[in-house]
Amino acid sequence: MQHALEDTHFDNLEEVRKFVDEWINFYRGGIDLLPERWEKIIEKKKL
């Protein structure tokens, strides 16, 4: 997050909250896909 915040300025608390929510949601999408990806890898190794 440090790099994402570099040269970023917020005018109010709502802007900070929006930034943090968007930053977390960006990574959450990839994290949510991990179990499915792991299952695919396990299935391929069983072959």
C-alpha cells in the first residue's frame, strides 16, 4: 500500500476510506480465487 499512497493526497476522511476499500477489493478478488486455483493444481497432479 505504501507505493499506492506515494504522492497521494486526501481532502477528507471519506476519500481515505474509498481509497482503502478499493485497494483491499483489488487484492480480495485474487485472494478469493486461490482455493479454486489450488484445486485445479491438485487435480492436475493426480493425473
